[in-house]
Amino acid sequence: MRNASILLLLTLVPGFAQSQAGHTPSPAFAAMVKDAKSRIHEISADDLKKMQEGGEKFTLIDVREDNEWAAEHASGATHIGRGVIDRDIESKIPKKDTKLVLYCGGGSRSALATDVLLKLGYTDVSSLAGGLGAYKKAGLATEK
């Protein structure tokens, strides 16, 4: 029964199983991500590509761990890890109407961070569905 519950949660959160690079999420974490996703706005990598190509002004924020950021990240992104974003965001991006797009490895951690920023009063924040995996699959540039 427990395995069936985990499989059900994984199917309810698209891309979740791939989001943590081989890590199997706990049911509680999967439920927390699903809850956050019910409140936030997600965009696709194609949406992000159109924003970039159209010259739309926004700040792309990588919420992954320091070692993940160092290995590879989206070109032009800013790094503010999920563990410190609620503490540091106002000093780094004081204007709460700034357009923000958050990403992680697969879209789960960025969904949680997006939810936190909404609670802090940020009004134009989105999470990249599929995270860096979807970003790279869409052919968007990365750097080290």
C-alpha cells in the first residue's frame, strides 16, 4: 500500500521524480510540493524562451544548492539558494513587483520557493516547470 501511495504522489506531481537527480522524494515532501503548486504560477521552458527572445525584463533565480550552481546553471541567472531565499530576497531584490522566474533541478524546490516569495509579498513570481532539465531540453544556454 505504501508503494502505491508513493507512486500515486509521483504521478500527481509532473516531473517530480526527475527533479532531485535520482532521489526518491518522501510522500510528505511530494504532498508539500503539490500544495505549493496549487497556489503558484508555473511557466514552461518554451514560455521562458519566448520571454528571453522577446527581450522581456525579468530576473531568473536559481534556488539550487551551491554545488549544483557551481556545476552548471542557466546563463544570466542569479543564485539565491532555497535555504536562504526567504532571508536574503529583500536585500537582493527589494522591489516586490519585480518579475521573477525561479528554477531548480526539476521544478519542486522552485515551486516551494515561489510559494514563500508570494507569502513575503512578491507579486510577479513564477516557477519554471521541469527546472534546469526542461531548460536545457529547450536548448537554452547554460554556463559554469
